[in-house]
Amino acid sequence: MRQNLPDLSPELFRPARFSETEAEMSGYERYSYWRSTFRTFLKSPVSIALLALILVLTAFSFLYPVVSRTDPNVVALDSSRWNLKPGGAGGIFGTDGLGRDIWARTWYGTRTSLLLGFVIALFDVGIGMVAGALWGYVKRLDRIMTEIYNVLNNIPQTVFLVLLAYIMQPGFWTIVVALCSTGWISIARFVRNKVMSIRDAEYNIASRCLATPLPRMIVRNVLPYLVSILIMEAALTIPYSIGAEVFLGFIGLGLPIEVVSLGNLVNQGKNTFMLYPYQLTWPTVVLAAITISFYIVGNRFADASDPRNHL
């Protein structure tokens, strides 16, 4: 038997007006991506200590040449100043076979190597991010980019670096071109794979169905998931670039001998290691501290920047 239903008010069937403020309200309305990223990253004392070490080494290497009056390339004419041990008249790190202050040369060299690493990371990540985004979104580019990736990825990078260093005049920008010419393609591959997975994710499909503007989709749905990859690649590119510069200097194809860099200092220190081990030890310690710190901090920050690790 049909029951009598109460009369329904027409007010219940009026369409609700869209409010952007109310649409953003949820159980996590106070969520901030960057605040959560830094909170997760700073939970680890190791991350804080290594980040502080990176900041101190970077700041000191760039500020010391500005405030110091010591010329790292000045040769001592007095032979009594040659090969002095650390401490006393030899200074903090001692002197080399020409009487040059190793303390000053170490920090000048650190500045050169860090600057080289930052420039290469900027070009590698910048080109790789743009190329990878286009590779992932524009399907017509997939075949071309795949062939380029296969060609560049199968060239032995050591041989390529040596050949390019021979062809071009050794110098700062020669190393930048040599490393960036192949380094960007691996980053582009990572970005492409991530963009393709994000592009077809359910929340992105739902956003497209709701006619969400493309800039808003990129900022809210895509960028947070790419930040972890880009930070990790940038953090790993910096120590790799410094290591490549050391390797090229070791085989005599790095920066010119008159340019003070960690690669040249290590290359010069190895020749006298048996007699004067401190000439190799101190630049190597600074080099190891920089590379290890960047590697660990980069991986920790990449994990912290992943939204899936946020509470």
C-alpha cells in the first residue's frame, strides 16, 4: 500500500552556487605542501647536520676569496717556504712544493668546483625537466625522444668526455658542455615516466572532467610529484659533476693547471703523497664531505618532498 509522503519543499532542489573557498575546505584545509616537506625533512638530526655542513662549506668557499688577501697562485721564492707541514709557519693546511698556501687553495678550489656543479645541475635539470615534460605529454615526440635516448645512453660517457675535452679547449665551459650534452637525457627519461603516470591518474582524469584549468592541474596535481625527482637529480648531479672534474683533472683533461679547483689539487697532491700526504689529504677530505653531504641530503629531501610521505 502506497504511503502518503510529505510534501517536499522546492527550496531543496535549487542548484548550489559554486564557491572556490568552500570547495577547497576539507579535513586537511590547513595543509601546506612546503611546510609538510620541511617538517618531514627536519625530523632527522642527520639531515640537519649535513645540511648545516653544506651551507657552511658553501658559504665559506664563496666568502673566503672575498675577504682573504692570500693569493692562491703566489709562488714563494724562498725555498724554506716549500712543502711546510700544517701548523706554525705552514699555516692551517701547510704549503705545497712551490710554497703556495694549501688552505687558501683548498677554498678557492672548492668555490670553483661547487660553481661548476651548480651550473651543470642547473642546465641538466632545466633541460631535462622541459624535455621530459614534452616527452610525456606530446605523444608524437615519443619515438624521436626514445631514439635520442637510446643513442646517447649507449655512448660510453667516459670516452665521450675524453673526446670532447680533446676537441674543445680545456676549460670551465668545456666541462659544462661535455657533461650537460648527455646528462640531461636521463633526467628527461625520469620526468617523462613520472608525467605519463600522473597524466593518466584518476585524480587528474577527474580534474579534467571537472574542467579544471591546466595551470591549476600542473601546480596542484603534477608539480608536487615532480619536485622529489628534480631535487634528487639536482643533488646527485652536483657531486657527480665535481667527481667528473676530478677525473678529467686526473687524466690531464680537466681545467687548466693555473685554475685552482679540487680536481687540480687532488691531481697535484697525488704526485707527492708518499712524501707530503697532507697535500692530498685536506682537499680530499673537503671533496668527500661535499659529495657525501649532497648525496645524503638530496635523497632525504627527495623523500620528504614526496607527498605520500606527508602526514
